[in-house]
Amino acid sequence: MTTRDISKLLFTTVYPLYVQKAERKHRTREEVDTIICWLTGYSRDQLRHHTVVNIDFQSFFDLAPAIHPNSSQIKGVVCGIRVEDIQDPITQKIRYLDKLMDELAKGKSMDKILRQ
């Protein structure tokens, strides 16, 4: 999948998959929402809105109030690529989110996931 393709994926479609992945690992929708709000600066109400309207990842991140300054601390591999080495800003943000969801599913504590 190219950079352009991934940014056009609908957040609305991927969000339930994040929740399903978390719940399969005995984590919660609340934790998923906390992570997304931490990364993007969206409020819970804003996030809820974006989960029911068709919005692609490009627009979702373009409209984000503030990407968390500690997001640069997110490191690791997603889909065989180190997230810290991704050059395209939108793709990097999408992969940051994927990495955070992986950490949640692997049982990391919320403090560690949120880089506190």
C-alpha cells in the first residue's frame, strides 16, 4: 500500500478494528479512545464525531487539534518499517497510532503507552 493509499483509508472503518483488537486482548474502547485523544488532541466528543462520519486518515490528522509533543518518542516497527524513520508526516502519524494500538494489545501499561 502506498503512502497515498494509506492516507485515504477511512478512519471510520479502521477505528472499530482498533477497538476489536484491543477487546480481543482484554483491553477497552475507553483505552483506545484515550490513546487516540492523547496522540491527536481531539476531545472525546470530537473523536466520537469522527467515528461516525466518513473521514479519511489524511483529513483526520489534518484536522487534529494538536499532535502530542511526546509522539516523537514513539519508536518501533510496524509492517516491517521503523515508525521513527518514516518520512511522510501523515503516514508516520498513522503508523504511530498503529504502534500505540499494538502496544495496548501487547499489554503495556497506559503510562508507558502515553509516554509519561
